[in-house]
Amino acid sequence: MAISREEQLKILGQMQESDIDYTDAPSTDSDFWQEATLNIPPLKVPVTLRIDPTILAWYKQQVPRGYQTLINTVLKKYMTEHQTGKP
């Protein structure tokens, strides 16, 4: 039987640095990181949004942990597809 995500995270959280096996991870040098970029996601603003209960239930069914991110993604896609070039 597979263990839950929460159980996996608990086990990982209890691991010491010395418990981690890095033998299969390739080593990196300064050339590897030369063109690396830092992508910080934009801050999200908490809001109160009134939506139909059936809509909320559907999103929660799709992604129980992450339904708000999914709703945000859908809204962003809609916004991008309907932009008219106006600010």
C-alpha cells in the first residue's frame, strides 16, 4: 500500500542531510549555473469571491489541494485570451 503525501513529507522532514543519497545526482560547476535565472512568482492578493457552490465543488473535486491555483490559472488564461492591448 502506498503511503500518503503527508506521510512522505513527514518522513522527509525528519531526514538528516547525511541520510540523503546524492550518488545519482550529477555534480554542477559554475558553467552549469552560468545562465540560470531566478523566477520568483508574483505575489497573490487574498480576495473574497462569491461563486456558485457547484462551481466550487467541481474545482475542489478536480484538485482537492490546489483548487484555488487552478481557478487562478483558468482566470489568467481567460484574461490572456481576451486582452485587447489596453492597460
